[in-house]
Amino acid sequence: MRISVIGCGYLGAVHAASMAQLGHDVIGIDVDATKVHALRAGRAPFYEPGLPELLKDSGATGRLSFSTDMADASGSDVHFICVGTPQVHGEFRADLTYVNAAIAALRPHLRPGDVVAGKSTVPVGTAEAIAESLEGTGAVLVWNPEFLREGFAVKDTLHPDRLVYGVPTDDEGVPTAEGARAKEVLDEVYATPLSEHTPLVVTDYATAQLVKVAANSFLATKISFINAMAELCEATGADVTRLADAIGYDARIGRRFLNAGLGFGGGCLPKDIRAFMARAGELGVSDALSFLREVDSINMRRRVRMVDLAREVCDGSIVGKRIAVLGAAFKPDSDDVRDSPALSVAAQMQLQGAHVTVTDPQAVANAEAKWPDLHFAETALEAAKDADVVLLATEWAEYREVEPDALAEVVAHKRILDGRNVLEPAVWRAAGWTYRALGRP
Ligand code: UDX
């Protein structure tokens, strides 16, 4: 099929390259000429494992190209909308500027029968408004939310754990003839994953849009639940990692997403739960999501608690103390620092008078652009030179494997804070370190 992908960020760039990999002819379109230039040259504009190889492979087939000109979308059978929906500054709701601009720019290039597939995470009701704005073009809108995780984006796109299509439906919720035809078109796009028995849910627009925010809210709730338990563990001397293991053996609960620590960040979970609360308010059902406020507060409290813990191990004051922070990205295998707990804690400690040096295998450039007042180092050992305390803030494999003895040689004081509960306390204590973590004795 001929496919256009509008917006080539974390979502769109991976989607475009993956669709070409699945055998389609793909044009990726973005307003950012620098990004398009990099993608054309086969370079990923951000760090994502597997993406450079995928761009190279797909590029070699001649089926993948990039452009800044929306006119190049004409002639495609399916147009995927992959632009960002950030949080409005100073408010909870999502900013739909990029989605609306993409649709307005695409509209003149649509032909009757074209399918427009929305992938961006939007407040429920957006798809209905877009469908209305497409009236008169003969194009049909499908809402096809994306569930990819950064760090696993290529795998999640080529082998998704489910596909969801929100199609036009009649008053009884049954797909209209147009909806049924659009489903067939998307089935052809996703023929390979569907042949691998990927579960498919075909539903109405509202449900499809809600699936995405409901899933992210559930994941955020799970993380904040275990972080709330960490607060109880801190008050009682219990160990949250053992608690998570024990409750996780119950298949109804499951161990995944029960890792207590600095909590969730990134470009999705925090802003998605806030936008969901804002939308619930507009719909007059804010009570239904009032628990998400608590989920958000528990999450933000962990960052404050970590600064307090640093103060505690520094005998009551971090003023003038040298603190090494291992990790700047919001999670490992990403260079994304949007709402990163690691960077947020680093910045708070620096603002409170500490001398903070941050290191990260991939995210230093992005971190430096955001917080130029922090100090940066290339490696963990460089960052930890003369440190009064070392904080592991993002669990990159190389930080999980750091040797207590090697680190001991460069620091001023052997104090380690494990912000992600990934180190073995006994090993560090045996090597003479003061080991502290969130939710562990
Ligand atoms: C998330 C969803 O997982 C994905 O399905 C959706 O499409 C986009 O949002 P992502 O933002 O890439 O993906 O990251 P995710 O792996 O979900 O992690 C989010 C944050 O939660 C990270 O900061 C991570 O460190 C934190 N986290 C995750 C925990 O603190 N504990 C856990 O147990 C799991």
C-alpha cells in the first residue's frame, strides 16, 4: 500500500520505517527540515535501539522517503497522523495545535476513499471533530492508537501486543459500510502482524481514544501504587522490592510495572493522566478520575523524598556537597529527558545548593540543553570524582553493573542512593558503602 506518515518524532519515524519494513511504500512528512534531512540520510534524529538499522534496511528497499512538503502525501491510500499532543503550558489539558494543523494541511490532498488513521494520543472527542472536518473530502477517519514504549519502539510497532481500530459506527455501535471498508484497508496495512495472531479490537471512535489513555492511566496507577507502598515500607522498615515480588506472584496482580523508585516520567504517562483528568472535567465526570490526582502526587513526592534522602546521608545539608547523578533520561535505552525524574531530582539538588554532576550514556546533550546550569560528565567514574554521594537515577545496564570497588576509588565518600532499586544492598554494604534506597530498609 502507499502510506503517508505525518509527524516524524518518536512515534512517526519508527512507524514510517516499520511500515516500509512491512512492504509498503512510505512517505514520512515533518515540518522540521533538520529532522527530515537526518531521516533522509538514514540517521535517527533521536536514540532508539534498532531504529538506525531499520532506517538503513527500509531505506535500501527504496520504499521509504521523507519530505517537508505535505503535497507529497497525495496519492497515498492511508495517512497516519503521528504528531505530538504535549501538555498546554500551565494547564492539564492536551495541546491539539499540531493535530489540527496536520489535518488542515492534509485536507486539500485527500482523495475520496483515502483512509486517515489517527495515532496521536488525544482527548476523547477529538476523533469525532476531525471526522466532521473531513466531511466533503470523501476520506474516512479511523482511530488507531499507538502503544509503543520508547526503547522498544521498533519491536512494539512490528509486533504489537494488540491493534485497535476506532471506525465510524451507526447508532447501535455497528461499523457503517464506510467503517467496514476502512477496516479492510487497515487489515491490509497490518497484514503481517495480523497473520501473527495479534489481537484486534474493532470499536467506535470514543472507545478507541479511551483505550490509550485508560491503558496509560492504569500503568501510572500501578507504579504509584507500589510507590505508595514504598512510603509504608519506609515507615515500617519493610522492603518494597520483596513486597512487589510477593504480590506479583499473584497472576491477577503481576510483577511488571511494580518497580518502586523515582517513579514515572517521559513524554506520555505524566501528561496523559493530566490531559485525561482535564477531559473528564469537561465531560462533567471529574470525580471518576480524581484518584489520578493522587497517582500524580504520589509520583511527584518520590522526587522530593529522594532529595531529602540525599540530605539525610549528607548529615543534614547538601549545600556545597558534590553529588553525582547516574542517568538523565526518563528511562534506560532512551535519550528522552521530557519530565525525567532523574533530571528533576538533579536540578532540585543543584537549586538547593549542591554541586551536581550528571552523566548518561545517551541523554547528556538533551539534558544540557534543558538544564545548562548542571555539570555534565561522559562516564559514571568521571561524574563520581570526589563525590560526597552518588545517585543512581536511571537504571541503564552499565549503571546496574557498576563495581562498588571501582567507584570507591574515585569518590570522596562511599554513599550510594539507589533511585531505581536495582542494586544489591548487601554487595554495596560489604564493600563499605552506605546504601540507601526508596522503600528499602
Ligand atoms: C508508555 C507506555 O508504556 C506505552 O504503552 C505508551 O504508548 C507510551 O507511554 P514510555 O513512556 O515509553 O511508554 O515508558 P514506560 O516504559 O511505560 O515507562 C514510563 C515511566 O515509568 C519511566 O519513567 C519508567 O522509569 C517508570 N517506571 C516503569 C517505573 O517507575 N516503574 C515501573 O515498574 C515501570
